[in-house]
Amino acid sequence: MLTKRIFSSLFLMAVVIVAVFQERVFDLLVLAFTVVGLIEFFGMLEHKGIRLYKYFGIAIGTLIPLSIMWHFEPTKKWELFFVVLVLLFLIIMQLKRREHTGVIVGISTTIFGILYVAWLFSFLIKIRDLPNGTAFLSSVLLVTKLGDVGGFLIGSRFGKTPLIPRISPKKSVEGAVGSSLFSIAGAVACKAFLPFGYLQLVWIGFFLSVLGQIGDLSESLMKRDCQIKDSADIIPGMGGVLDIIDSLLFTAPVYYFYITIVLNI
């Protein structure tokens, strides 16, 4: 399992490194991961027995990264407008159904899946489109995934104190600390191409590490609720796409808002 995990990680790393410096390739990679992630997410909920609007959710979720790729913004607040339209269509679709049990759960989980997977993950494209976007994108990917690596290595070797055993029995306090240290080291290494001071980079590394771990735990919580181990079994040694991108689902949006609002870039 460890050998498969290492080879899968190296392969994905090579693909991402190439894609980061090729805008259209990266956009398509994000789009592909979004579609597969949506399929996995809705599949998890179907496994739990929830009746939802799977294909509608996948279709709408796919439109989010596509609209960002094509710079399609019908209004300044197009994302809120988009959510309202989605809700309207879901209500109309529900009115056509004969069975009305589980209406709230079905509609809510469909919208949540669209926002959780497609909307949050699409912030990577927004980061890529910023001035000096390649550097910012590289840094958030490096810091977040180094946190994953640090958590796994330190946790598997030294982990003794359970972090939140009711959610993820294998995650430990030692692993969480290791994740933060690796993320901070990755952030400091980004000094070579980011216009930030060392103290700011340490703070960024720590904060993104915490967000990444929350993202990881949030997916673990949902998998436990659905009573499954991995979101899928398509990547040897690693599980599914959601198991790979879960930590990025919170780091990417927060990093984007930090850059655009706090730093005003």
C-alpha cells in the first residue's frame, strides 16, 4: 500500500508541476478533478441512501469552473445569482416528482455538493488568474500538500495521541504538529518567488496547515457518516479524487481572499 501511495504521489506531482505552468492544461485538470470529485461525493450520499439530484448537481458543478475559465460573469455577484437559480431549478424539479419524502435533505445535499466540491475547488483557477498567479498557485499547492505529507509521515512514525478518534482514529496530535511544521517549511521555501517576509510566510504556512487539516477532517467526517473508507478506489494507495483534494477545498478559497482582500493584489 505504501509503495502504491508513493508511486501515485510522484505521478500526480509530475502532472501538477507540468499543469501549473500551462494555464489551459491546469484549467482542464481542475475541471476533470471537479467532475470526478462530484461523482464521488454524490456516490457517497447515494451509498448512504439519500435521494438527490446527482446528474443535475454534476452538470451545475461542472459549469462553475467552466464559467471561471471563460471569465463569464453575468453580474458582479454572479455566484449568488447562480446559487439562487440552482435552488429555483431544484424546487421546480422536486415539484415534478411524485414522492415528496426527503425533499429538504435531497435539495440541501445537492447544493452542498456543488458548493463543497465545485465552487471551493475552482478557487485554484482564480488564484492562477491573479497577477503573479503561477507563484501564488504553486505556493498554496506546495504548502497544503506538504502539510498532508508531513501529517502522514510524522503521524505514522510517531503518532500516539489521537486527535479526534470519533472522526478519524488514525489521525494523531503528533501528525497534526508534523503537518504544520512541513507546511511552514514549505511556505518559507516559497520566499524565493513570493514577495512576503519570513514572519508572514510562517503565519501563512501555519494557517494553511490548519485549514488543510480541517478540510481533511471534514471529508473524514462525511465518509464516516456514509460508512465508507475512501471516496473511491481509482488512485492506487490513495483512494479517490476527493481524498486527494480535500485539504485544498479550504486552503484555496481562504488563500485567494487573503491575497485579494487583505493584500489587495
